[in-house]
Amino acid sequence: MEKFAHLFTLKIRGLGFGSHPVEISVPSSQLDLPRFYGDIHAKGEIVVSDRLALHLLLQATGTFDCDRCGIEFEKTLTPVIDLLYVPPLLASDAEEDDNIHIFEPQTNEIDFTEDIRDAIILAIPMKNLHSPDCKGVDLGGKDMLIDERLASLGGLLEKLREEEMNSGAPGGVSQG
């Protein structure tokens, strides 16, 4: 947690009970997020009681490649993060949940930089599409030019099917 420490911090010493607004921005380059540019914004609130409840809406803009057609496009991710900071006396379940942190009551500030970075990385979709109706790469129909490196593979599937059909071996491929 020390690699990116002290970028997203909040001074908690002297905060009274109740809800307090939070708004912090940090350049994405300082968080080692290569796909992202500009600032990472965190906006929300911290609720102070016998524990600290931090609720933030994040905003991070990055450049991605469409998984279907390869077009580069811009996308803004807006994950929500909820963190709970508890004193040691209330920390019975803290080891089981990554969103629960233990803090000493005499602590001056909390550092949630690594939590922000993790939330942004986890918000990146497994499948990135520039548009929901992306049709993929236009292959140009049947008369398209085949890359010379792949040309030798052109009839391989048909050749394998023919060999399996003629071999009489169980598990042969049949058409139909």
C-alpha cells in the first residue's frame, strides 16, 4: 500500500460527528494508470461517528481499444467506493473485508489511495466496445485479400474434415 501512499488522503482530526463533503482530484499519471489521462476525481462524503464511513463516486477518463473492431475510443468510468474505518475495538470482521480498515483514534488522516486505484482498475470492463452495436471488423466479403502468411492455412479445415471422413475413425467430423 505504500507505493501510491498519500495521494488520496483526508484529514480526520477535528472532524465533528455527522456528514462532511469530500472532493479530491489527483492526476492519473501519479497513480500509474497508463490507459487513463487527466485527473481522477473523487467526490462524496465522510460520515463520522464511532467509525468513519467514506462514500465516494469516482470519475476517471481513459482511452481504450474496441475488442471487436480495434477502434480507439474514450470512455469515462464512474465506479462507487464505500470504505469503512473502524477503531481496533470494533474490528472483529475487518480481516474478512477489503473495504474495512482499522485506524487508531489518534490518527490525523486516512489514506485511501490504493483503494481508489483498485476501484478504477476493477471498473474496467472485461469487454470494451466503442458502441453497443459494434459489428466488428469488416472482412470485405469472400473476395477479400488474404494475408500471405495465412494463405497456406486457407484449405486446412476442409483438408482435415476430408481426412477424418475418409479415415473411418470414431469421432470423425460429419457435415450436416
